[in-house]
Amino acid sequence: MRALRIAPDTTVTELDLPETDAHSAIQDHIGTTDAVDQGVYHRRALLHIQGDGRANTLAQNITAWALASAWRGIALYPIHGPVIVTGRAQDGGVAALDDDLAQHAHAVAQTVRETLGEWRSRPPASNEAALSELLAYAARDVAPSQ
């Protein structure tokens, strides 16, 4: 079953999760034996997040934050640690990730990498300005094609 792993360093890795026991494989890819939170930020996708990532001082995952925020249309709370993105079945369970949603994740990751690179030579005026700029770019990346 197709899924993606988004790392805090903006790396997006294609995964092939087993149909049976996908939750155990998700835990392995996130790096926890604890329960994994599921966030619904798009009606056809689930983000699997280590719930205690912030408490465990895991790095912020700006790419996962930008993707989830763009899908929801608002700036969300920070997301920490690696995130697994899967599809969402009609019953709310885990399913294979659709190609268009995978493309969104790859596009947002590329945008985050490029934007962070630009900020090294042209820092944003404030943290709020940085978040607004990044969210605007991510929203563009997930917008339906005209």
C-alpha cells in the first residue's frame, strides 16, 4: 500500500506498507512503539504523527506542517518528528495514498527546501511573516490545476 514518510529534514520517502498490520509498519517508520496519532487534514488522507514528539524534543517537521496547513486552509499547530502520510478509506481506516496527494507532498517538500534555502540569504522579517509566506507557497502547491 502506497504511503510517504516525511522527515523533519524535508526528505520525502516512498513507502510500500503491508496491507495487514499497516499500523505496526507505520510505528516502525515513525520510530516509536507508542500509539501514533492520526490527523485528518484532507478528506482522502491520514497523517500519522508521533503524539509525544514535542515532549520528546523531536525536530519540527515544517514540510508536514505546511502540507497539513495547506490542505486545511489555515496555519496549524507545529508538528514534530517524522510523519507517515497514507490514504484514508471510506470507513476512516488506512488506505493507499492517491497519486495526486503524493504529488502534493513532493511539491510542498520541494517548496520548503527552496524557501529555506532562500531565507539563508534573505531572512524573513519575522516568524509570522515566514509562516505566512511558506503557507502561501504550500497552498499554491496543493491548489487544483487550472
